[in-house]
Amino acid sequence: MNKNITALYNIAQKETRKILGLMSGTSLDGLDIALCAISEAGENTVVKILEFETISYSEDIKIEIRKVFAKKTIDFQHLVLLNEWIAILHSDMINDCLAKWNVPANEIDLIASHGQTVLHAPKFLHQQEKFPNATLQIGDGDHIAVKTGIITLSDFRQKHVAAGGEGAPLAVYGDYLLFGKKGENRIMLNMGGIANYTYLPTSLNAGDVFVTDTGTANTLIDIYTKHYFPEKSYDKDAEIAQKGIVNQTLLAELKNDAFFRKSFPKSIGQEVFNFEFVQKALSKTGLEAISASDLLATLTRLSAETIAEGILFTINATNVKPEDFHIYMSGGGTNNPLLVKWLKELLPCQFHTSDDLGILSDAKEAVLFAILANETVAGGDYNFGNSKGIPSVTMGKISFPD
């Protein structure tokens, strides 16, 4: 037997596996690195975060990614070069973290690398009949495995698409395995660049689990904060938005987009929610001279209302009173006090953060990919039945260090 297969087999037999979960989202903030100790698998999964760090992307890295990010027309050579370059950058970040944490690479069993999304193209968006749903993440797994010396799982979203999904959201798998609780209806709400939520029913019946994107969370707020204030990458504590007034005319125009009229479940990215999306709405409403604070207030309200409308869609499909639902927030949007305030006004539910469940809200997505890798190697025994958009598959391509 090949020594790498033997190593993988031995890892699968371990009582506890040390897995590095990596996540870089559409906000392009940087790389989240979560060192997790994961025991067992499936519904018996137990996770402990041993270390966590976010390594910010330099402006140079962001500039290079933006040349291809969410664009239909690009320099193809640049995309190919980025695939290798991002992998090397992520490898260096991993190696630096392990050195900082004083953890030898040979103590790490697996790396679970989400990669950097550069295009998300579900069929409803590209509307080309002969082509299927598609999505692309770069940061080659073989490079990471070779540069770190650690078995690496990457490119998770492709199996989801191959099995009939849209490649997103994937948080549902980890949410279900880790956070489902008998007797409590839970909404696991992640607010990164894009917002998505997982509904975990009190019955814990996998066939009743539901997941969907709702639209923008931080993406548009971040883009226009940077546009008006180049020295800022986001509206910290909603300081700018809280000085503004929501423009209802603009808000109505933004919400008139076809994505918001599409039935749930659905997925999306900056292919729709980008700088031009807002510019078109400003032009159509004659509001090009709107103040920065009013625009950011309106964009924050857009996120709040569309998230709330999505969650209410799920709540209204049950016989459960809204006040009996528990919403657990994670992602950067959790740190936006105005967004959270409006969500609490729009949703008469009980609000928490994933920190209350023992998982740092900032680390949650990286942890969830570590769980996916654990399932691929040591689990995979779950069945979501006919739940739309949740194929019952294991995910991740395996790369060996040699």
C-alpha cells in the first residue's frame, strides 16, 4: 500500500485528529486559520479550537485577486498564476502560524483549505442552458501539501455542484453535525461578505434541515466604505452608517433585483452584489449625490431586511412561534451594531452568537471546513434525504505532500 494511503488510513483510525481549517471569504479580508482537535465524526463530532488567527491580506494581495474576482472577462494567464501564488501565500501563513504556536507540522493530521473564491456562477445567474451550476476557488491543494508537508483537502465545493447543488452554502453540514439540539429550533446565521443561514429543526431530522444564501451582508457596505474612505476597509462599529438616514427610494430599488425575487434556497456572490449593482440603482433613482453616511445606512438596512425576510420565510413554513426560534450569529456582521440592532427589531427571536455554543464566531467558517475534512476521512454517514440544495456527499480533493 502506498505510504500516503497508509498514513490517511491511520489518521482515520485516530481517536482525535488535529485539523487546520482555512477560510478566505468573498470579503477578501484575509485567511482565517483554525487549529481544531476533532474527535469522532457524524452527529457524535466533538470539536475543540486549539488555536485561531486571522492573517490579513495586504493591499497588494487584494489588488491581484480583484483583477479576476467576480469578473466575466479576465486575463486568463493571471488566473492560472494566482492559483499557484495564493496556495504558496496560504502555505507561508500556515507555516508562520505553526511556528508562532510552537506546533510542529508533523503533529497536524490534515489541512482543510476552502481556497479563494474567484467566481460563483449558479445556473440561474449565468442562464446558459447547456452549462451546469459552476463555482471556482483557487489556491492549489497540491502546493499547500508540498509546502507544508501536511495532507491537504481542498476544492470542497466541486462535489456539491457535481451532486446537483450550487456549490454553496456549505456551512449546513458542519452546522447540522455540530450545533443541532433536540428541543430547540435553531437558525445558524453567518454574515460574511454574503449572508446565509441554516435551519436546524428541533426534531434533528436531517431531511428537514434547510440552508440558503439571503444576499449581501458586508460586501456592499465594505465596497462603499472603501470607495468613500480609501483608508478604511470596513465601517467599524457602523460609525458612518449610524450617522445616516435610510433612503427608502434607493432601498426599494436595490431590493427590486431579480435575486431577491428568486425562490429559496439559492446562492450568490459579488457577481451580482458589487460596485456596479449600487451605481445602477443610484443612477436609476437620481441619487448619485447621496451622502456616504446615508448610502451606508441604506446598504446596512438592505442587508438587515433581506436577511430577516429569508429567515421569516423559514419560520413561517413551520408551526413554531418566532419567539421560540434561537438565532446564533457568526461572521463579521456580528460586529456591526447597527445591522444587529435592526435584525433584532425585524425578527422577534432569541439572539445569540456562536460563541455561546463554544465556537468563536470569527472562527466558525474555518472550523466548519475542518469538520468537512474530518467527515471525508473518518465519517460521511449522514443523509439529508431530499432536502433541496443539500446533497448527501463527502467533499474535498486529497493532496499528499510527496
